[in-house]
Amino acid sequence: MVSPADGTAGALAGTIRELVAAELPRLVALRRDLHMHPEIGYEEVRTSGVVVRELAAAGIAHVAGLARGTGVLAHLPGRGARAVGLRADMDALPILERGDRPWASRTPGRMHACGHDGHTTILLGAAAVLAKLASHGALPRPVTLVFQPAEEGGAGGRRMVEEGALDGSRLGPAVEEIYALHGWPELPLGTVATRRGAVMAASDRFEIHVQGQGSHAAWPHRSADPVVCAAAIVTALQTIVSRNVDPLDAAVVSVTVIESGSAFNVIPDRAVIKGTYRSLSEDTRCMIERRLREVAEGTAAAHGCTARCDALRGYPVTVNDDGAVARFESVARGTLGDARVATLAAPVMGGEDFAFYGAHVPSCYWALGLAPGGAPFPPLHAPDFDFNDDAIGIGVELMCRLAVREA
């Protein structure tokens, strides 16, 4: 075991790899147990209990019951004044799992289709390894471990930040920088990737309520048809990205729900349009919100209807700090070699509530390859997705080495 006297980077690296290897069989079993018992946002009672059990067994100080009851914050002492943060999300999705794996979901309509069972397991593995190093005084900095609920639309990350996960008010010193990973089906197993700047889009939604005048379907001239109006609005919304967004920027406006009417022979008096919009900058985000209202209201007026557009903000852009990315890449190259560390070519238009942490401290969100041999792998949020257990060891080792990197 490394002692304070020989806690050099090289000695720690070798010790970490040995400790990770010793933990792996237990971690695979733990990951599969979490997969069998998925819980959606703010309902992660069992999952949170497993996290608390594992932290207690490792002798790690922790506070539970955060973020509406299921968030957990843990602390490992180190020699520095400010902590490095490591974060994992715990929630599953309301999806019916497809497949006959022995560890398939035992809760109908719930499954870990985004790999958060793997993320939680990796952070618990890092906690166990780092606890052994901390017991010998070998951590150069304190470590804050953040186990958050409700990443899938519930903004659990925002609640964790509001309740003291970063500022040192709940446990340990303030966090100086923070890292999080996501299993990545598009990357080969054994590789990792990240990028500077925007890495995930702002994820927002809209609702447009169209008010018209109903009538018998045989007398359309007596109506102000909200269905025809809604169809025109949907078509017009497509011009926001094609004609209002700089071609060198990126944005998405997608209509996903249209609700109206209840009978084949009645023109209704109202319609509702719902969808999502994604953007990579605050300026583009604000422009889309303005244009959603202008297009909806103007098109409705042209059809003799009225429209109210509600833009409902969700997650902001997830922005990686240049310095944090440089530190991650240095650690990853030292661990895996240059050939296994890639740069994400472009931001992903999905949303991620890790953005709330990065709004307060330098952060790096990185991708962990899952595809064995580069072969096709089920995509995230697919009913046949399952985290690749062969990636757990790489994730644990990199999280540990990020924690022991000298500030």
C-alpha cells in the first residue's frame, strides 16, 4: 500500500490499478444489481440506499437525503485546501426493457437505458479505492463525491448545487473543479473522448396553445380552424433553424406532440403543439424563444386564430472548461496512451444537467467508450441498451487518477 512518504504519481498510479482490479468482480455484481432495480428521477430510494451502504462500508463520511430525498454527498480528506469533485447520476428511464439478460429490469416499464447504473457503480468503485488511499494519507487533495438523482429531466444536479454540493456548506471544503463521465455507445471500448467548450446543448421545450372557432366539419367556412392553423405553425417553425440560425452554428426545433379534436365530424376550437428546442449558445437560445412566439402568433393571426407560446427552459449548455479538459486529457493519456484519447468532433444536441455544476466551477464532462471492438452497440435510451461491464475498470481508474492528480 502507498504511504504518505511514497505517494508519488507513479506509485499511486500502480497502486490504483491494483486496487481497481481487486474491486472489479464486486463492482460488476453491484452494477447488475442496480440494473435489476431501476428507479426514475426522485424515486431512487433503493439506489440511494445502496450508495449509502457502500460508502458506510468503506468508512467514507457522507450526507444523504439531499435533492428531495435521494441525493448523496460524500467526502474523503486530503492534504489540500480545496476539493476535486466527482459526480454520478443515479436515475433510470420509464422504458420497458427488451432482452433476456439474467440481470434485466425487474420493474416493468423502468430500465437503466442511459447507463446511470454504470455511472453510479464507477463512482462507488472510485470511492472504495480512494478511501484506501485516504486511510494512508495518500490523497493530495480532498475529494467530494456527488451522487445525484433525476438527471433525466428532473434537474437533480441543480438541486444538489443549491443544497451545498459544491460550496462546502454541507460536507468537506469547497470544490475547486468537477468531473463526470457518460458511457458512450459510439466510442470503442477502451477509449475516451471529450472536447473544449460546448459539449452538450441547452435542452428546452415549448408549448403553443392555438385558439380558434369550432364548427361542424361540413361548414368549415363558419370556423377559424385551429387544426389547419396548427399545421401551418408546424411548417413555419422549420424556418427558424433553416433561416434564422447561422449555418456555422447548430440548433434544433422539433415538434413532437399535436393535440386537438375528439370527433371526425367536428372542427375543434383549440389545438396544442409541443416540442423541444436545442441550442449551443445563450444568444441562439434567446433568438429561438423570440422566433417561436413570433411565428406562432403571426401564423395564427393569418388564420384568424390566436396563439400563446410558452418557452419552458430546461438545462443550459454544458460547457467544458479548457483547463479542466487539459487536465483530463493529460491524465487519460498517461493512463491509456495517446491513441486511446480522442476529441469529440462536435457537441451533442442532447441535454445534460451536469451543466449546473459547470456554471459554478471548472468542469469536464467526458465520454467512456462502450462498443466492444468498435462493433455496433445499442444507442442510449434504447430498450435493449445495457452498460458494458468491461468499461467499468477504465472508468474507475480514470476517476481515481483525476482525484489524485496534484493540483
